[in-house]
Amino acid sequence: MASYKDRLNRVRVEGESQALVDRLREPLQRALADRRAFYAVRVEAVGRAGEVLVSINGSKGRLPLLFGRGELDPGHVSRVVQDAVDRFAF
């Protein structure tokens, strides 16, 4: 069985804003690390109202998720990502 650190290495999180990447890296890794797949996640600020686009790329394609400024709580981000990945068998 892979260690937790090995599972975290399956999830790469990047984006132009290092502050945003640092804020969302842990909840995104928590949501995706236990899956038996590799993911490349891109985090981008979009629009003028503070929305954040989280694009999850995996072997089954791309899953874009849009979060409003008030929806960036780490627990909320982790739950939404986990639910979406489960729902779409991604």
C-alpha cells in the first residue's frame, strides 16, 4: 500500500497565483490523494468578482469547477471536489 506522501505525489497543483495555489493545495490533495490516479490541477483566478476556476485533469479528461469568492473554505473545496469526482467517476 502506498504511503500518504506517495499518494500526495499523484496530485500536482499549480497556477499563476502562488498564494492561491498555497491556499488550495492541501484541500485539493486531500480530496484526490486516495484515488488510484494521477491528477494535474490548475487553479486560476477568473472574472472581476473573485471567482476561482479549479481545472482537474486526469486520465478520464478534464473536470472544471468554479468557486465563488466566499466558497474557498478548505473544507468546502475538498468536499466539492471529492463529490464531483465521485459523481462523474473521474
